[in-house]
Amino acid sequence: MVRIVEHEFTARGAAAELLRSRDPEVLIEGPLLAGTGKSRACLEKIDILCQQYPRIRALLCRQTLKSVRESIQVTLEERVWWPEHECLRNNISREHRTHYDYDNGSRIVLGGLDNPDKTFSTEYDLVFVEEAIEVGLDSWEKLLRVNRNWRMPFQQAIAATNPGSKFHWLNKRPEQTWEAPDDIPGLAAVRPSNGMQMLRLLSRHKDNPALWDEERCEWTAAGAAYLSTLAHMTGVRRKRLLNGEWVSEEGLVFEEYDSGIHTIEREALLVDPAHPEKGSRIKWAIGSMDFGFRNPGCFQVWGVDGRGAMYCLAEVYRAEKQLDWWAEEIQKLIHEFGVLRIVADGAEPRSIEYLNGLLMAPGGRSEPGFVRPAEKDIQVGLARMHDALAPLEGPPAMYWVRNRLRAGLDPKCLAAGKPTSSTDEITAFVWLKTEDGRPIKEQPDPACADHGLDAARYAAVEVFGKDLTPPVDKPMCAPGTTEWHFGHQDIWDRIRDREEGLEAARPRDDYL
């Protein structure tokens, strides 16, 4: 007996345009992601194409595989498919799924960009990135390079997102002209329909049948309740999530900051990502600290590479923590990253002195002045950060590594909707305004959270123009010589240690 299953999906507005589009890159954007049906439309299209073209491969991904399981998988299994769908016959639990197979050989693969080796190790016909605003331009371009399986007449990468900062690369890409040599055969299959790098589709709440009754021209009960919740938002969040606008805070201090450029994966720090054993490009590291208790404190580790670019490798951002707690967290990071010194808020000399009494420098030594006061001049620090984020020549010299937070998200900041990291702060850090609303470009607004940015500012000044790369000890005796074999190098090492006051017991006889 054949069981008939009714499957209802109504595509409106941007969703309908998406189903028709064959553009190589598509951005479907709009207000709060769950409200306009963007993800549902993307998944419906992928399901249709997987049934239409045998043996194609589609990738569904987000920044992490965990977030894929909590969002895309749920929509796919519960809204797009039904319990007896051919892709669900093998009864594998959702948390153990890596892919779905169709009877015609097509496959949907689940991936997280936090595992690039696995995600980028094969080729696809379709790529769908949900919450694409979390993804950097570098990761997007890598996805485009593997979007070349050619088991169907066109290849497509789809990004679905809520709007963010107007400076984000996703907002700029649809405005860039698509360029390619005219003499390359076969370009018709990859040429965008509008001649731009990426097709922008604008999704609105009325595109979602669950929220808007098209026949009655009114909001459904669910739609009215949903929009009333969004209507309580204010400022930039209201403009982005309710109105679907790409906006930044007016008078941003760091207009140069772009999360797609200045936030990178940890693998990008490797000398050769294909060969991790070759090590990191980081040559040395310092720490920076902004003290706080009722307001959050922030400790950061900044690594510096051979060209002087600095990278925030680790960050602790917590409120209501005593200095002893901070000392424990900082000590772990000192040994993990080989932190050479720490610069901290000079307005807290007693806190600096207290930390100096608790912390041990690399090698297990207590060093006076290991924690030292940072540069006080705010303008100097801001200028250093501006220069590092957008140098006059060459690539940026200041980055934040994704997934760098240690000791978890601060629960009170999270519950209050306040920043929980320095990169949360930077997108809302504005100049103080005059009564008529004009920004005063010498003074940041004191109402803005700046705990992580203060720590970043201290680090930017401390790193500028310095090279603290530890020297490579050269042996006094060349390896393989008679002196080396007779242990004379050990004698030279002991002389040096005594001169530096660093002598420690050795497991061999004392020659001196």
C-alpha cells in the first residue's frame, strides 16, 4: 500500500526568487533569521535539486557543527521532510549524523567551519551557509573553491543571514562588479545574472506564510506576537532585526573594523595549515589587563608575528571575580602562550603590585615588574589601533582569533544583553556626541563598554615598534667537535646561568 504524504510549502518574495536563481553566489538577507523563512526556502531548494539531479553533493554548514545540529538539521528533518522520508530511513540519531543519502545517490553533507580539514576536503554542487554573518571572507572563498562538483548544470553557494554592520564584507560583496576574462570558454554557466559578484535577495516578514495571511492581508496571531517582541528592541538591533537594515552605530570609533577581515580562524596562524607540525607564525606574546569587578575585567593574550601583526589569541572577560581568581586564569595562559610581560591599567597600582606577587613568569620565575602599567594616553592607544586595523599600506596588523574566549561567557553580561568580549564592544563603541548629535572625535562615549577595548589598546601601544622575539641560544662549541663530545658546552651553559642568576640543578656531574 502506497502512503501519500502531503507536503506544503509556499514560496513568496525572496524565497520564490531563490528557487529560480542559478547565480553562482546568492545572499538572502532580511530581518531576524527565523522570521522570514529564509532557511526553509534554502533547504527546500536543496531538497528539490537533490531529487532532480542524481549523485549531486550539497553542503549545509555554519561556523560550528554544533550550531548546525541545533538549527539547520532541526528545520530540515521537521519542516522540510517527514518521518518516513528516504533520507531518514536508517534511524541515525541527529547528534551522530554526518550526512543524508537519497535513493538516487545524491548526498547532503553537514559541516562546521571550525573543522576545515573535513569540510573542505571534498567537492560540492551546492553550498548553504546559515548565519553567514558569522563567517569570514576567507572561509567563504574556500567554500567557493570546493563548489565545483558539476553533477548538475550550475553550481551555487547560498548565504543566509540577518543584517549586521554596514561595513561587513557580506554587505559589500553584492555591490562589487563580477569580473572575468571574456576569452575563457564556458563562462556562461557561472556568469551572475546581474553582473555583480553576488546576487542580493531581500526577504521580509511578509514572505513567511506563518506570519502573514496573504488572502486577508493581515498578520496571523503568531506573526503579531512575533513582531510585538521585536518591536521592543531599540537602536541598531531594532533596525537590523526588525527592519532588516545593514547599519552601524552612528559615530563608530573603529569604522575600519570588519569581522569578516579582522576575525580569523586559529589555523590561519600556522606557517603551513596543511602541515601543522611546521608550527605557528607567532614569534612572541604579551598579555594585557583591564581591571574590573562590578564592571567586567578583561585579560588578553596577544601574539605577534614576524611582520609585527598582532593577534588576540585568548581572552578572559568576566565580572565579579577577585584578583586571586584572575591570577589563576592568567597563570594558565602565561604558560600556554609563553607570555613575556603584561601591561595593565595604570590607575590600579595596588592591583598590579598584587598580581606581581602572585604570578610566575615563563620558566617558573617570579620577576619584579612582570606586570607593568600601560600607556595612559587614550588618544595614543586609539591611534595605534586605527593604524593596526587599517594601515596605509599592506594588510591589517590587528586580528582577533575566533573561539578565543576562556572561562566561558559572563552569565550576567549575557543575561543583560551586554557585550561579552572585546569584539562585541568594538561594534558599539562610539564617540561622545554634542547636544545636536554630532560626534566629538576626540572623546569616546563613557557610556560604552570598553573593558576589552582598553586591554586591546594597552597591547597595541606595547607592541608598536618592538620585537621581543626570544634570542636563539647559539652553542659556544659546534656540535660534533671534540669540545662538544667532552662536555665543554655544558660548562659554558653553567657559566652563563651563574652570570644570569638562573642556575638550576642538573642531572650530570658538576664540572665547576
